[in-house]
Amino acid sequence: MKKNEPYLQMPVKETFLYGRLISGKSLGDVIYIKARRKYCFRLLLVFESGDVKMVQRTTSSNKQLARQERDEALMEIANGSFIPFSYTVKEFYDFWFYHHMLGQKRITYNTYNAYRNIIENYLLPKLGHKKLDALQRRDLVKALSGIPHPGVLRTAAGVVTASLCYARKHNYLSRDIYTGISSEVKQPCQKKKVDTRQQVYTVEQAAHLLYLCKQQEPMIYLPMLLAVTAGLRISEITGLRYSDIDFLGKKLFVERQLGKNLYMEVAQENRPVLCSELPLKTKNSKRAVVLADFVLDEILLERQRYEKRKASDPEFLDLGYICCHENGQCHNRSFYIKSYNRLMEQSGISRLPWRKFRNTYATVLAQYQVNMKTISKCLGHYSPDFTSRIYVASQKQETYDISKIIEEYVLAHHLLSKEQGCVEPKRQCNVEQKPYQLPDTHAYWNYFYD
């Protein structure tokens, strides 16, 4: 998919668009087909769209069994479980993904890429030619087991479950073959998993990076400052306007994000396709975040530079974005990568992904005993438990073995009683040997206060 093009719409069968089956009736008695040597029956079906279609079903070579199957079909129509049309897996996914998920649910660009990769590379090559209603659970397990990456496998299991649940709900599939499918899939072999959630920058490292960034890579200094001190996503930083800053209240308001828009019904002027204004990731992402005074000072300095460029350049795009090009054009979400890579090479600090600044922000606030609910709201999360579990790195307390130092100190200052300090062999020591133990509080009291 090219950067300047909307998503490709796949053609789907017309029968998918009929909607739910409303009613149906039998068109007479069963009919014997000589060529097939079997009986068949015909049904007249009325759909939600108003379309009326006749369908024919071939049944048994026995007339009584054929009539019985016809009656069962009429009962299924009455209780809403009749499957009027047969589709291949590919036909169903062309409809579900391109018409339902894109056309109706309007998924984001990242979700589009992830789902399309799974469907086209892992599901359709193995299942695309099969009839949807003939699928078996083992077919799904086999297809999913061929996915080598654990992260992709988890997403693929979700795609299969959600899509087949939709198929069953809309009478494209007659039975549940998908519930709990992920538990049966063989997990791919992988190296020992490293818990990357515990990898964050320390306060000292973040401060050093900001200082070095201001000197060496000023273009990404303010974005990095907002990521470290406000916990913003990169797409939220690029979408931040000066009008979103309350300088008197010392707050910023997250109202939008920038990214690629799959749905180009209304063209947005003066911006690349990758910089379209999009709704926020979740409803909780719309939030207010308190800013420190020095961050507000940096934003004011950037505003002065913005106004200076605006006055000197007749072609300057006055879009009002805080983080933008020198001509006023907004950044796309990957603008920071080259500068950030150069900065990390110069800093001597192990490179972490940019998104780890959000983890660093959450971890630092937690270390300063900020309420987890407050941290969760600042990050735009739905629950404090999620923030604590995923974003806050638990700091391990370092422990030191000081037993030898204490022993040397105690012996050097004669803090043990003679009985405890007896180190001669048993046959030469008249006192019964006791196990080594530290003196009680009186010994320390006598030493320090006598």
C-alpha cells in the first residue's frame, strides 16, 4: 500500500450485503434430480435488505429423509440459525476485513497493517480455498501453529476468534470452532524471554539525554522533553498545538494525534497523508497533564522562534503545531528516528525505544510516591492496575553482605563478652562453647555512651 493512497477495497459477493434472513417458505414438495440421483427442495428467502432469493438444497436419495431435511431447514429459518449461502474462507475474509472492519468499524492504519499481514500471509494460504462451514478446529490450529512469532500469534488468535464469532453471529458459520483456540496452538520455540518492561531510563540518564539533546539535536529536544515530563505518545506530541497549552493553569490538553488516515473522504489541506489529524487512541487518551515551569519556558521560547519564522517567511504554514518543520509543516511520527539514533550513539547510554520514555515517566512518578490512579490518568490509561503492571518498572533493592565488616568491628572493639569471644579449643577452654552471635543492645550502649 503506497503512502499517498487510501486502502484498496476488495470486491465482495452481493449476497453478503443482503443482511439478516427475515423469513422463508418452501416452494412445494421435494424434487427428484435424475442427473444426481438425489432429491432436492427449494426455499424462497426474504432478507433484511428487501431482496428475495430462491435457494435449492440437494439432500438424500430417500424421499422421506429429503422431506425431513426440508422441514429441519424451515425450523432453522424460524429460530434464526439457517445458513442461506456457502462461502469460501477467502470470500468471507474479503468481506469481513475490507467491508466490516474497514468500512464499518474504521480501524486505524496500524491495525489495518497487522490484520492484513496475518490474513494474507498465514490464514488464506492454508485455509482460503476451504468452505467456511466445513472448517474444523484442527484446521485453525494447524494454520496458527505455522506462525513463528509469539506476538503475531497472539494477534492472529484474536483475529480468528473475532472474525469467526462474527461469522457465526451472522449465520455464515453453523458452530463454534474458535473459542479457546489459542490454548491449543503450539507456541513457537524462542530464546529466554527478556522482560523489557523493566528497561527504563533513570532520572540521571534522562537528564543527561535532555542536556545532550539540546546541544546536539535541538530538533527533537522539545518532543523528548514532552515525552519525559508529560508522558505523551509520539503521535500526540506531533499533534500538539499552542492552543492546547494553558500557560496560567500550567497544563496541556491532549486533543488529537497525527498519523496516516485510511479514509480520505475529506482531504486535509496543507499536510502530507502521514500527518492527518486523527481521533485519539482511546477515550481515556483525551486528558490534561500538568507541566513543570521549565517545560512551559521551553514552549514559550519555541513559540518565539515560531513567530519569527512566520514573520520572515511568506510561505510559512501557520498550522499552530508546537513541534513542526521550519516552514510550519507538521512532522510525521517517524521524524525523530535518525536524530534519536545519533544522540544515543553520542550519549554512551544503552538505547531504548522512544516509547520507553512513557515507561520512564510512569516509573519516576511511582518512585516519588505519586498515586497510581493519577499516573494512569496522565498516561491516558483505563486502569491503574494496567499502568502498574505494564508501565512501571519495579526497582530491585540492592542488598549487601556486611557480616564480615560487623564481625571485624565487634572483635576490634571487644564488644563480645569473654564467653562469646572464646576461640581456644574446647579442651583448653573452661567455658562451654556457644555459637557466635551479636551482642545485645547494652554492649553498643556501653561502647557509644561510656
